Amino acid sequence: MAANFSTSAVSSNVNFHEDEEEEENENGVLIHEDELRRGPWTLDEDKLLVHYISFHGDRRWNHLAKSSGLKRTGKSCRLRWLNYLKPDVKRGNLTIEEQILIIQLQSKLGNRWSRIAKHLPGRTDNEIKNYWRTRVQKQERQRLKFDPNNMPALFPEDHSMGCFAPRTTIGIMGDQNCRTAHGGQALISDTANCSSSTSSLVPNSTISISTAFVDTSKHHNSQTASNSTYTTSTSISAAGYDINDYSFPKALDSNYQMINDCGNIYDYMDALINLGNSISDRCHITEDNTVLDDQMAVHGLWKW
DNA sequence: AATATCCCCAACCGCCGCTCT
DNA sequence: GAGAGCGGCGGTTGGGGATAT
């Protein structure tokens, strides 16, 4: 059985549920014979769990936990097995394809990590959840740094990460609480569920933005876009708010690559102008990844 | 070199729904 | 039908390594 025992082998912070008579194990950790262990799993525990499951299967976790001799809860055993020890668990960084798929599925399914994980063989819901959360947090931090005169969520100055701009993190306008409630293709938040916007851009705005990019920062050169901006010249009305003439930091060519399968640039533009009809039909992406929209005169505005 | 901050991710927690008695 | 037990799920925490200052 190909189990990976490489990490969390021995911990110095294993905890126990009750304070009874204690003794030190080989790592100097206080333990008690009859108590349930908590914290990181040791190599020996992993081996024991794998060994037991190989003979008895991975069911009836509470029974397994007791009869195997592991001083763990059934839940803990199950989690350790499913997220780490199970032979088909894939380790290592997510591939670009997997990242794209996660973004797409999260857009469709929301935070249903287990369902998303089913589409990524070898990846666990926990791993996907961690991945997403990391990106969300990072994006949120960058959002909070925004200059309200710009729209830097899409184009972070350091060009390092903002390329991952999942639905829940763009938030160029509108209440933070509005941004996660929409699965599927819905882009316009429910006004009733939104408090007044914290953004200085569009008070009481109701739009959440869905846009996704591939992180190509590893190919990033030393250029910076901080001084280059495009400005929309078209008057745009979004949900009754005039949002014309906002400046967009210029996305330097080739630093970002749009996820073509998502087509979310169109979602983004649709939400921005809130025309009620898709602008996808009149937009197209040229060979050099420039978005062209004849009606909006924003040629070259979005370029990856 | 020391300290602070960031980031990753394993593990835990609480809740929910299903099944069994 | 009620309650207990259990598995599964999503949210959250916290340790520790990596990186920045």
C-alpha cells in the first residue's frame, strides 16, 4: 500500500482530552494510556491505521478507531485516511488544469468542496478548500489595499497573484457579504441582502464580479504596470449607477492569461455594464488576447 | 542575524442528514 | 415517530516553514 508518511511524523504538540495520570512518550509529550490523542499523527499511528484498513476496510470508523488500538476518534481516523493516507491521494501542487477546473467548478457549485473534489481525482476536498481559501484571503488583502480611483483587484501591482480572481474575491464594488452567495452564472447580487457598500466607487452597488485568470506570474518579468492605466471613455450604467470614467490599471501583455474556457471576461463585462443582455456576442478575443468590443470602444482594455 | 509577517495545510469542530433500532 | 449513532461536509484554527524587513 503506497501510503505517504513523510509529513507530520512526530509532533511536539499532541494533545489529549482529559487530564489524568500522564507520562512522557519518546518525544517528551505527555500522554495517558486511556485518553484520546489529538493533533498531528505520528508515523506509527499512520502505519497502524493503514495496516488495519488494509485488512478491515475503511468503514465503521468508530469501531475501527477502537478495535485498531488507535487512541483517536473515528472521525480523526477517517479524516487522516481520506486526506492523507489513502493510496490514491495525489500530493504536490495543483496543476494549471486543476486550478482552472477548481475555479470553474467553484463558480458553478459554490463552496461545495466535496463535489468539486469529485471532479479532481486524487485531490481531497480539504486540499481544494485550502487552496481556495488561500487565494481568497490573498485576493481580499489585495482588495483592501485598493486605491479607490482604480480597479486594482484585477491587476495587482506586483503582478504576482491577482490573476487568481475568483468570484468571491473580486469585489470591485458592493458589499463583501454579497459576493459569495451566487452559484451558477448569476452576477448581480440580491440588493436586499446587501448592506451599503464599503466601496467608495459605487455606493449601494449590487454587483459582484466573476472573473478568473491563470497565474502566470512565474513568467513575469520585471515590468510594472503601476503607472499605466486605461480609462473607459464610455458611459456605463450599472444597476442605475453611473460608473463611467473609472481608470483601469493596464494589464501588461502576456503577464496574465485568461482562462478561455471560463469566458469570464464576458461575465465581468456583462456585470459591469449590466445591460441585461450578454455582450459576449459582440465581443471577441483576438489572437493576441485583446478583448474587442465594438460598442464600448474599449479596444485593448483587457489584454492578457 | 533577529524578528515579523505571510503562507500552507493538517487537523479539529460543529452541524446536518441518513440509517438503524 | 423519536432518539442515538455515525458519516460526511464546510468552516476554522494553529503550527511551522518560507519569506520579508
